[in-house]
Amino acid sequence: MRRFEPALGAEVRGIHLADGLDDASFAEVHRAFLEHQVLFFKDQREIPPEVQVAIAERFGDLHFHPAAPQMSGHPAVFEIHAHKDSKIANGEFWHSDVSCDEEPPLGTILQMQILPDLGGDTLFANMYAAYDALSQPLREMLIGLTATHGSEHVYRGRYADRGVDDGGKQYPEAVHPVVRTHPETGKQALYVNRTFTTRLNELSQHESDAVLELLFAHSEQIAFQVRFRWSQFDVAFWDNRCTLHHAIWDYWPNERKGRRVTIKGDRPK
């Protein structure tokens, strides 16, 4: 295991996830996950869906996506798929997965099965570092603020081309602290993102718009980022409590497909 880049991330070799995680490997992965925030597993074979689910369950209860279609026979598996006929690609704007839930995901495990010849990289950003880099007065102001994370504007009709009829469905909305304390590391992280965060509740709309735009631009700085170039069957496992990510859709009309399983987290504090 070695660090991937200065900002965050570690590359893992020698652990073959298709065989599952034994107790020793789980302990090593869990320690590295908390230290590095995103892990990139190289030299992998295709992981059977039931094994990917079992690995995720070692870290906690499973999270079920509020909008995306479920994989047949494996309801906890979300198939990421973009091709020449796709109207959208999953994750194409900066976000923390499903931060609109009352108990947003702890982490996400994604394996890519089909990749374009070029493109399709994923960016990850360190929200501990983003918070720490703010000025002291701004950090102190943000500690007392909450933000609304909505999803109606994201999910309504999003998966219609995959057979999802969401007429009458109510999509989640939640209020979270702008700065959250990681429940396992105790570190503070900026917890807003361009996809789901719609309002700073204690500010006027004008003030909220201005401060959110400042925070979005700040958190998306290249100094806080790594860029991961996938190889077939690579696995990324990221901590949604202290990172953002952005899947770059620069490969149209080519195809990109993978399977993701997400672990349920706790209410941000």
C-alpha cells in the first residue's frame, strides 16, 4: 500500500477483493480508508455482486439509492452505465453521494467493468484540507451554520431512460451542518457540494448564494484533488463523509460501466 498523491488517496495491491476480505485484510483496509480517505485497488479480477455486497457489509449496513434502478437479483447494487444514447452520466458534477439523505452514505465501493479507450477519469477532493485552508474567521462562522441538501432537482426523471417511473415519488431532503465532525477520526470537514446543497439556512438567499458559491469553488480547487485513471476491474472505495468526487464525462459516445455498493452512514454532526 502506498500513498497515491499528496492531497489524499492510497493505492492498494496484493488484496484480491474477488476473494472477499478476511479479518486481517479488513483491519488493514479499514485503517487505510480512515487515513487516506479513498483507496484504489489495482490488479483486480471481476468481483461477483454478492461478494461486493458482502465486503460492503463488513463496514456497516447497506445504503439503498433513492432513485436509481436496482440490479436484478442484487437490490443493493447500483449499475453505473453511460453510452452513446445516455442523456446523463452518473457523478458528472462534484458531490458527496446522496448527501440529501438524513443519514448519508459512509462510503462507496465501485468497480469498473467496461471503460472507454480514453477518458472517464474520476476526481476526488479532500474536505478536511478544504476546511483547514479557510481563514479562521470564516471557519468560525461556518461552524454555526446548517445547509439544506435537496434531490428533487437532481433525481426527478433522471432514470426514465432505464425504465424508472418516478411519478408521485417524493425525493429526500435533509439539513446537515456545513462543517461536520467525522465520527471515526474526529476531524472536521467541509460538508457542502455543488450537486445537492441548495441553501445555507441561517443566511438570506442572497448571502447564501454568495457564500455557497465561494465554498463550492474553494472545495473544488486542484490543490485538494487527486485524479484517478481507471484500468479494467480497478476498485475505488471512498469516504463520503470527508471527500467529494466528480466522474468526468469526456468519453461520449463510448461506453463506461461499473457496479457500486454503498454503505449507510450516520446523521452528520
